[in-house]
Amino acid sequence: MPQLNPSPWLAILLFTWATFLIMLPPKIMAHTFLNEPALQNVVKPKTTPWNWPWL
């Protein structure tokens, strides 16, 4: 039963992850947004406490 022999599959797994870890992070980190997001207002809205009628 060749599927029980971990030798070739372990090497394939390790080479695949090494490829992903070497090639993908630079591509992801080089991504830029088309429109930079504008800063939002940091003032929190004033909330009023809820009066529970059954307490």
C-alpha cells in the first residue's frame, strides 16, 4: 500500500510549504490599496443606559 509510506508525501508537503512561505509573503506585502482609507472621527457616541422595566 504505497499511500502508507510517508517518505515521498512528507517531502512533497515540506517543499510545497517552503514554496508558499518563500513566494507568497513578498507578493502579499507588496499589495497596495487603490484608495487609502480616510481616518474616521474617533469621538465615541454618547450612549444612554437602558432601563429594564421588569427589574
